[in-house]
Amino acid sequence: MLRELFLGNVFYEMHTSRVLLRTPGAFAICVFCAWSGVFFSHSAAAAIRLSQAAPTSGIQGATLNLSISGEDFVPAATTVRFSGSGVVVNGVRVLNAGSLLANVTLSGAAGIRALTVSTTAGTSNSVAFEILPSPLSNSRRVTVSHLAGPRGGPGTRDGRGEEARFMNPQGLWADSNFVYVADQVAHTIRRISIGTAEVTTLAGAPLQQGFVNGIGASARLTSPGQAWGDGTYLYFLELGSCAVRRAHLITGEVTTFAGRIDQCGITTGTGEDALFRPSYLSGDGTNLFVVNGETCSQMGPHLHICAPGKLSVVSLATREVQTIDLPDIPGRMDSGFSSTTGSLNPSTIWTDNGDVYLSYAISRGVLSIGKISIATGQFQKLSGFSSAVESGDRPTASWPDGHGGVYFTVQSPYSPRLVQRADLATGQIQPTALLPETYIDYLTGIWGAGDNLFVADAGAQTIVRIRLSTGEVTTLAGLGLNVLLPRFSSPPPSDPFPADRFPGGAMWSDGEFMYTLAGNAVYRIRARTGEITLMAGSFNEAGARDGRGSAARFWWPESVWGDGTFLYIADNGAQGLSLGVRRVEIATGDVTTFFQSNTGRPSGIWGDGSYLYLADGFYNVWRISLATREVINFAGKNGSRGFVDAIGAEARFSSIAGLWGDDRYLYASDACAIRRIELATAQVVTVAGDGTDCRHVDGPASLSRFKYIYDIWGDGGTLFVESQYTVRAMNLATGETRTLAGDPEQYGNEDGQGPAARFGPAGFVGYYFRGLWGDGTALFAADHGIRKITPAVESFTINMTATGLAVAKTAPASVSAVTVGYARLQPVSQGTVPQ
């Protein structure tokens, strides 16, 4: 109970069993205290003196460096304490007898705390430090923006030009006004105006898959790929379907044209009575041509033998289907995991002057082209065929220009971003355009209209336009995810790292800098300017070498925690086969090995100033003494997977990823649940979610569910959770969970308000984006860069009406309390209306 009395310039605060005196703007002084230890109390036994701490306050959840001055501080023998619970002192560095730096995390409840310093000689007087409430904990609406990394990438948003987003665009077809795109992962057909670059969704609903015929958004598609149009319809193939479907170019109505979705084969017939095993299609205005691959026989664990397939000829007028045998073209295709030998299926198909042209991947760097006469069914080799059976560059898309040539793209490690033209008469190949670099090389569709050649760039998630008359390359729609990923054969990126290409990763901050992992290196981001500089390691080169700065090597580091003097990095060790902790001195960038085990796989790391807690991917948590480096198995059992609440080694974990703690508990994300480990007893309990029930459900602790959790971070009142495509908030007192931003069913890279924002998958092409951190005012999530999540500014209109000088104020019903300024309303001279 508190009462406050103001007399003159002095406040008297009456607390239970004590009276505090406070002057305006000053700290309170204990005048009569039955209980001392708060505010400016002073112990008669104290042998050291504390003068001040700067800053004098901090936001709940923030990690910051406190500069503390006083007398008789002792190096390596001085501790800093806060009254109450929740504040974690990560590290103390004594600069001299009168000055020290303490790195602290303000994980406690908001309010005034007493800060004291102790040595072997005793405990100092106390000074007040205030923990200010975090705007994050109670925020119901947030705004997601980019701190670093590319702003482009996958998504489903319609818009103009670079405002639009695509998800793995595949087949293209164009007329003089529009480009039509089979947007595979979005499960939609998109339409782009060539004149304005406006992108709209013609058919299907974003990320809603199925095989449902209907008009526009009521239709359901499943991963549309190959596409061709006749001016009235767009015909397309889908993954998991053996039918050919089509969408009306004006209405967006989707119908099944031929074949059956759930029954595969290669037969003649009419419409749905015919069967396909389709892989590619094209057309000539009279017929639709579908390449069908025969089933391959497995001759070993990594070897398949395939027979020649068939070409289905489908009448656009009658839907009658006839078949022609495809030629037996011997060859071998290597995927890196298996080899396919025997007869090769064509890689692309196009039509010209009554003939169907097929391309094959026979020899690297050569486009092998042949044609089938529709009238006779005879196959003629034109160019690029060799007797040698090789693994060739696979053509991915082709478009005939009507002038004796075909433009094409290939899947090749040697020329993956190159668009080329082959002369059909001579087989001579000339480069046409080189597309801009992106983080994955995959050109998937090509079509031309007039002077424009359009290319679907699935790696960049864009549609590119090439002017054939000039060779100029521009982006028609979409915005590329031009993030830099580690490539061992590439030179290191420039320093400072280009902010718009930074991939991001696990992070820790001391308030002035954010320290984050990217590739095989540790980077430092200056909070004030956003400049990103290398601290230690090499982005593209892995290893396990100690050293200073860029001379050191890490092996795919996973997580980071700091104490203000050192960073501790959970590292995979030599060849990625061991569990290690590397220590980086913040001032110098010196890297040393702090802990190494011959088994295990590191994931999360966290510390409390006395111990490091290291999550082992093999289902347990290690505790490492920062003073002695003694290691014990703290909770769970190495190599024993499960989901059991118990004490210490009797507990079982499923897949620990992230760690975060306060001065009492350690929290661990374990697959699809949040586990809590008491630091004093190692008692493990599940506080939210269920490790065997991975769904996205908000609500009380008993009902809430999570999809896989990548990382966690808390501010003392709320635990924030980075889960599939979302960032969520869990009340630490009640376990109630709510979604702050993103959508669990839709991924992307778009900024926006709360559920309108999109987050990407954690892993892509072997690289993982995982990390969550906060400073009390904002959250930072690793997501193909670093995304910043801040409380949204609430805005509303107050309507003011006046009758004479009486003013009525009306706020929306959702606003429970509002603070407004005031103004004097005075009638105009000779009038009665206030101005």
C-alpha cells in the first residue's frame, strides 16, 4: 500500500514499515526503514562506495552496458547485483579502482531496483536503477520492416512491377498485351500487363492447393508448371496430376481439358477418357502436344533404366487424343543422388511449321535438337547428337522465334544465368543475354512477343524482360531476393558487407552493436548507422582455426551469446562433426576454442554470467562453468530422444533449437513445444505446445500449439517465439500465446502490419536463417536478412463538436483511455461559432 503527500518541494511516500523522502526529479531517500536495502540505504558494514550508474534506466528486456563509478573496485573479485528478481548480470569488467562496466539483461519486471557492488571487503551503498516497461510485451499490433538484407524474394502479393511477388514462377506464355505465369508454389496463374507491369492473380487462391475447377479465386490448383496458350485459354500441367487443365484468359475459369487428375497412363481417347503421364507440353493453334514419360525400372540403389515415352497429340477442337512414339535417344542423367540411363525423355518441346521440335540433354554445352513430323511420325536428328553417352546440360525452357531459331535456357553449373539462341539449321549457339546474379540459379520459363523476350527467373522470383533489338535486360515484375550465400569457391564479400544482400543469422546485442552470424563468420552491425563489418571468420570458407579476426575459421556456427567482454559461439567444430564453443574477444576479434566435444551437434547457447548452457542437437543441454570450464550434463540425455518432463538426465527432449533464460529459469524450444528448466534443480516442465502435436493454435497454455520453433527470446514478461512463417508471443506468467506477425500458412518476404507481413522458410539450399533477439523496443528476426518488428503506432480520430462553448469529445469504442491536449475555443468577433 502506498500513500504520497506533497509538502512544499518534498514528496513523502508512506510505504508499509518505511517512509521515503523524495524531491521532484530526484531519487527517494529512506527516512525511516524497518527494511533497508532499497534506494539510497547505506550499510554500516560497507567498505566500498558506489557513486552512480549510467544509464540510470533501461527498457525491460534490453541488454546493455552499465558504466558504474565508485571506489575500491577489485579486478576479478567484484560482483554487481540488483534487488528483486529477473535481472541477469552477464559479465563485469573492472577498468580501475573507481570504474567498471557491467553487461546486464533487464529480464525482470518494470520498476525501480537497488543496484549494489560487492567485493571481498563487503557490499556498497545502493543506487537506484529503473526498469521501464517494454512496449513489446503488451503490443497487440506490430509493424514488420527490414533492418538488413534484400527486400525482395518470394511472395504472393499482386501489384505493379517490383511491388508484386512470385513463388517459383515456372511456365510462361505471352500475347501482345499480357504475360501469363504458372506460379508454382503459390498454386496460381498470374497475369502481367506488358504495358504497365501490373500483376494480378487470374486463377487460384494463393497457397491454397487442390484440384477444384471454378472461376478465378474459387478454383484450386496444385503446383502448376508447364504452360502454353492459344489466345483463348492457357493450358497447364500440375505436379501430382495426370490431367491437362486450362484457364480462360479473360474470366479465369479453370476446367479439365483432357486426362484424369488421379489416374495416369498413356492411352488414346477423347477428353477425360484419354490418359497421360505428362511432363512437357506445347501447341500450334490446332493441336496440343504433350510429352509422356514411361516408367523407369530401378536396376540398383542409384540406377534407373527408362524406355522411350510417347507424344500425345490432342485436338484443341475435339479433345481427341492420338499418340506417337518418341525416339529412343540413349543417354544418362546424373542428379547427384542417382543416375538414369537408357532412353532420354525430351527436356523441352516447341512447334514450328507443322513439326514438333524436341531438345535433349546429351552433351554438356551442346543443345541436341530433333523434330517429329506430325504427318508421318518420323523423327529427324537436327544437331547436337553424339554417340557418347554423357550427362548433359538440361534445357529448362525454349521458345521458337519464327525465324529459324530457338531461344532457350539450361540448368547448368557453367552457364546457369545465360539465355541463348540456337540456329535450327546449323545448330550454332549464340549467347543472347546474361541475367543478373542471384542466390540460386534456376531459369524455368521463356516466351517472346514482338521485340520482348520474357524469362521466368525462379531463383530470383522475378519475370525478366529482354529487348531483342538491344539486348537490354530489365525486371518486368517481382523483386529479386539477391541475398549472398556462402560459396566455397567465391571470394569473400566486401567489408562493410552490402546491407541489402546480408543473409542474417543468430544474433546477440550489447545495445551499441548487434553481433550476428552469417555464413562461417561473425559480423557486427552498428545500431546507430546499420553498417555491417566483419568481426571474425570468413563468410565463404569453413574451418576450425583459432586466430584473430579474418584469420580465424568457424564451421557453420549456429548460435551466439555474449557477456560484454566475449562472445560465445556454438560451433560445429572441425568438418562439422563435433560440438564446440568458440570464444571471441569483442575488443580485438581474437578467437579461441573454449570447449570442444568429439560428439554432438550444437544448436542454442545462453549464459547467465556464471555458466554457459549449450543445447546439443542430440537431445540434451550441457552446462559449462565460465570460471573453470567444468562441463556437466544439465538436462536430458545425449543420444536419447523423447518428450518427458523430469529432473536432469531423466528428462527427454526431441529437438532443441533455441535457448533463452532469466535468473531463475532456462527456456528451450523443443520441436513444437516450449520447455522450462529450473536453474537450481534442473526440473524440466512443458509450459506450452506439444512436442508430438505440431500445429499453429493460439490460446491458453493448455490449448496452444506450435509448428516447428526455430528460436526464442524473452523480456521477462513475454517469451517471443520464431515459428513457421510467424513470430508469436507467449505470456510467461500464464502461458497464453498469440500471433504477432506473419501467417502460418503463407510465406514470403513482404513487410507490413502484423498478419499482413510474410516470413520465409528457415532453410533454403542448405543455408539456414534462424535467430531471434530483442532490445525491449523492437524484435529482430533472422529471415533472409534481419527483419525488425516494432509496436505499431495506434491512431484514431477524435470527433469534436461544439455548441456555444461546450465541447463534446467522442473516441472510438475500442479506445479505453486517451490523453489529448487542450485548446481555448473563442467565438469569432461578431459571431457565435468557435474557431
